Amino acid sequence: MTQGEVSEDQDAPYVIDTITVPYENPFKALFFISGVDFFSNGDAALCTAHGDVWRVSGLDESLRRVEWRRYATGLYQPLGIKVVDDKVIVLGRDQLTRLHDENDDGEADFYESFNNDLIVIGADHAYAMRLETDPAGNFYFVKSGGYEPHGSALLKVSRDGLSLSVVARGFRHPYGLGVGPKGEITVADNEGNWVPSSKIDLVREGGFFGFLGGKSQAPENIVAGRPLCFLPKVADNSCGGQMWVTSDRWGDYHRGEMLHLSWGRCTLHAVLRQEVGDVWQAATVRFPNLTFLSGAGEGAFHPLDGQLYVVGLDGWQTGAVKDGCFQRVRYTGAPIHMPSSFHVCENGIKIGFTQPLARDAARPENFRVEQWNYRWSGAYGSFHYSVKDPDVVGHDKLEVASATLMPEENGVFLEIPGLQPVDQIHIHTDITAQDGAPLRFDIYGTINCPAPPLTVSR
């Protein structure tokens, strides 16, 4: 039994409550928490990287009496978990295992091999990670380690567990995965060879997303698909998973849209998507004042209280201060001051906000804009390269010719002539809302296809 810590902050719209992890326990079990999902009664199912599954109850408003019960143990590096029809299915490095508590004593006594078609290679970083389901009930996970037939791939297991297939290839070490309410699949990969910077990919079946293993140069005619968005190290040096805001009790902000977790920075980000024809692009912006105790890997909305619960673990190059964490991002009801949309046109960028803007927000000097490209290669990561002079390392500063308020959209249009596809564009905002709240944000986007020019009245 542990007692959680509930934030007393009523001014911020989103706060973090901490469910205290029982690091001291009779099993001397480690708590590098790698996955979370929920039973229908609101209990949580957690898995840990060292082989345990825990059932956690008492996740009420106060968190005064949180009970932890070890549900299963001895699994092979489980890094993903789902609860389907109140049965736990856990993803190990070897297989998907379905757990059964046949005598209802709170512990699994039958470990069923739900699917064991995965080919296991004894290689470094050859993990099976995350576990998500689509609206039809099929399972998805990602496999690192660049070896055929299943390495560096997004994999799908049928709802009945009878078949496994490859959906897409070219992933280096993707600790992030998400499936949206309409079946949208995203994979978030981490910087390294053939991955110039952390990125979120919107996956199309049969696609190739860049990773070429130990090759020093790309074979002729091999081209990686464009990501939904890149993220520079300063924002996210190592990606976690994606979730979609499906709760109606988490405020109106970003309802039905995508969130992203940074494993390396231990932070939460909104993903502001834009569709131009059949091309998608996006920008990310961090939720202010939210930092998790460990590398944020996965989150899920609670079926009863509707709040976002996040788990994490420590490891290489993260800002973690604990081995693992289990925390709740709770909406307090306070006003939300965040960027809400990001639309790129050939002649500028329109940024929407959750609150009306002060009149003096429409000044070009309130915005700093710069851009750069990355280089896809066998080297580890990439420098930032000028778009105007591709052989020069550095950023291009872009002039904001004008800024125009769009009151009906709580937005501002930044006139920036000549926008073109670019790997990374960064906009820093230093403005205020009508109610005086500061709106200082760093927005990092990728431009894949600018929309036609936007005409605005001044």
C-alpha cells in the first residue's frame, strides 16, 4: 500500500499527481515501468522492464490508499501491455503473452502464448516495444535491431493472435508508438545512424522510414518517407509514445488530437497536425510546467476519471530522477493558454491559440523564426544545415514581414514569403492573451507541403 501525492496547484490548467511507487517491496522487484493500461473497473495494469506485471487499485481522487499487487512475473523484458476484455496481454521480447487468473485470487496462474511468431535475434537493442490496438482489435508493436525478418519494423498481430505481419520498415530504435481513434498509426524514432533527429512518422502500410542498419551510404534509389514532424534535441532527444485525447473530462484543449511524450526530456507535447491534400505535416509544442520523474514512455486515459496516466523508466540519456514513475496529468478546470493549431501556407504561418490575443500581439518583433535541414546518412545524427546554403552548418533566420490578428480564430497570421518544404522550422512566440497571461512558447514544425497562399484583411 502506498499514498500518492496530489498537486495543490489550482492556477495551472494541467498538473501532475504522483502515484507513489513501492520501490521497497517484499520481492525486491525493480520498478522500471514500461507500459500501462486499465481494467474496466479502473484498476491499472503495469509492466516493468525486468519482467513483472502489477495490478494497481485505489486510483481515486485522493490517492490515499493505492494498493499494488504483483500479478505476474518472469516475463522476458516486457515493454508493452494492453487489457482486452479484462485480460492482460503483455508484449515481451519473445512473444505476446495473455495472462489468466483462473481462480480469481488476484494473480495470474496461466500464461498463454497468444502469438509467438516473432523471430528473436540475440542482438543489442533488439527490443519489442509498445503495444497498441486499432479500432478493429488488431495489435501493433515495433521491433528494433536491423535484422530480417522482423527487425526495424512495425508489426501487426491479428485480433485472434493467429498471424503476425510486417506493416512498415526502416525504424532504428522506436520507443514511441500510437494508434488513433480512426486507425491512424504513428511511430516515433530516435536519433542515430540514418535517423538525423528524433521524429514522428505517420505510417502508411508498406512504407520505408529511413533506417538502413550498418550501411555507410544509401543504395541507389532508396529514399526515406518524410516524417510527420522532426523534433530537435532541445525539445526531445529521445521519443516516447503518442496518445490521442479521447477523454471528455480532460478539458476542451486538443480534443480528438495527438499528444506526444518525450522519453529523454520527461515532458508532454501537443502535436498540431495539418493536412494539405493527401500530405500531412505537424508541429509540436510542450505543455508548460509539466516534468515527469522518469523517462515518459507511454500514457493512457483512465476509463473512469478521464485523466491521463503516464508511466516511465530511467535509462540512457534521459532527465529521469527515478528508476520509474506512475503519474497522473490532471485537468484542474483553470483556463488553458496554449497554441492550438499550426497551418503553413506559401506566404506565411497561421498559429491558433486557446484564448483571444491581446491587440499588441500583432507585431512582427514578437516572433522569432528560423529554419534548418538535417542530412540523412550513416553518421550518428545530423548537424543543422542552412536551407539557403546546404553545405553550411547553421540556421536561417526568417523575416516576419507582418503579423495580423485573426480574432475569430484566436489566431495570428505571420507573413513569411517564400516558405518551402523544410525539415525543421522553429517559431518562438512572446505575446500575451487578452486576459494578460503570457504566451511564450517554442513551436517546432516540419513543412512537407505548404498550403496555397492565405489572404488576410488587415
